[in-house]
Amino acid sequence: MAIVKEFKEFAMRGNVVDLAVGVIIGAAFGKIVTSLVTDIIMPPLGYLVGRIDFKDLKYVIKPAVGKTPATAVNYGLFINNIIDFLIVAFCIFLIVKGINSLKKQEEAAPAPDPEPTKEEILLTEIRDLLAKK
């Protein structure tokens, strides 16, 4: 029973929940970026370099024979994945840069002076009364 309680405390910590949310959003963001690369960026890029569809680029090691599929190195898919990674990495860089600049602005703002405690107020009144005598 202690393990269940310990696991519950671990799972409900703020960092674990934040990480889970980040992973879920990251997966969704990854799908968007993959679609951006595959459907938007790569077709014009392929057109510019001679009407090449990058996902069809491959080096065939052994051609297909009957029902046996071909053995090939799909370097075009690899190029797509590299571009995909670079776009995701750049977007994450921009997000982290924005968050860091917001943190710097928060740190730069000076903290207001704390309100005096009741004891300090009372001591100030006593000091003022003694000064008048």
C-alpha cells in the first residue's frame, strides 16, 4: 500500500504533470510540422531541384522479385526527416527564447518594499512619542 501512496505522490507532482502535458502537445506539434514539411515545403523544393519527389529518392540494393519487395536505402525520406527536425528544433528554440526573455523581464522588475509588521509600526509609534518628550 505504501508503494501506491508513493507513486500517487510522484505522479501528482507538478513537474510530472507538466512533462506529460508537454509530451502530448509536442506529439501534436510534431504532426503539424511533419505535415508542413511533407505537404507544403517539400513539393515546391522538389520542383525547384528538378521536379524530384524526395520521398521517392532511394538507392535500390536488390530489386523486387515476385512477391519479395525491393531492398533499398530510402535517403529521400531521411532528407524529409532532417528538414522536419530542423523546423521543430527552430520552433522550440524560438519558444524557449521567448520564455527566457519573459523571465528576464520578471527578474528585472524590482520587488516592492515589504509592508512594515505590526511590531515595527508599534516601535515607530513609541519612538515618535519618546522623541516628543
